[in-house]
Amino acid sequence: MNVITSFNAKRRERQIKYERKLLKELSIQSLKKSVQEYFGSERIEGGLWLQQGVEEGCYDVAIEAFLLGGQYSRFGHYGESIDQAKKRCENEIRHLTDTLYNFWLYCKFGDQGFIQESIYYSCERFVDIWWMEGFTKGEQRRKLRLH
């Protein structure tokens, strides 16, 4: 007797397999370095426990942006430019940026003014850098036929 699987289940299985392969390209040291580079100057009230939680939140968003870039690298493989591929996932990138920004606002306990604006720009650059990193790694994997 054959097992009948749905198309969505098979697609999800392939996506998870691809994401696992792509995550092997990601180094924890580069994650830590980029969090320190973009958010190291921000002060957080609440001590060491809260600071570790904020770093882990940044890692989560960076990994999601990395995987999103890797997922959209297939369009680059088929001839689209990076800007065109980024325009395809503009809403997802904005969602990740807003998520990280709101997370920072929650942890900063309501600072006002230009500080919030600078945090937003830092979040935007952070997500963009990790999207680009995922895009290039995914494109390299496709060129080497490792996908």
C-alpha cells in the first residue's frame, strides 16, 4: 500500500531540508560580531539576563533574514538582479525589521526621540545585511549545485 502525501507537505519537507543545508553555512561568531557591531552601543536596563535575551532575539531575526535571502536566491540564479529579488520580498523584510525594532523598543523601556530613529536604522541595516548574506550563500550553493 502506498502512502499518499500532499503537495504542501512535500514542499514543506523540501524547504526544511534546504534550510538545514543553508544554516550549515552560517557561523555563530559572525552573528555575535554583527550584533555587537550594530547594537553594541545601545544600553539596556535590567542587567545581564535581559541583555542576553536581547542578543538572542537579534540572533533569531538574523537567522530568519538569512533564510529569507537564501530562499529568494533562486530568483538570482534564474537571472534577476539582487534589487529585483529584494523587491519581491519587500513585505517580509519590512516585517522582520519592524519585529526587531519593536523588540528593541520593548527592551529599552520607552526611550524617546532620535534614539528610537537610530535604533530603527540599525535594525534596518542589520536585517538587510543578513538578507544579503543569505542571498549570496544561497546563490553560491545553487552555482555549485548543492541545493
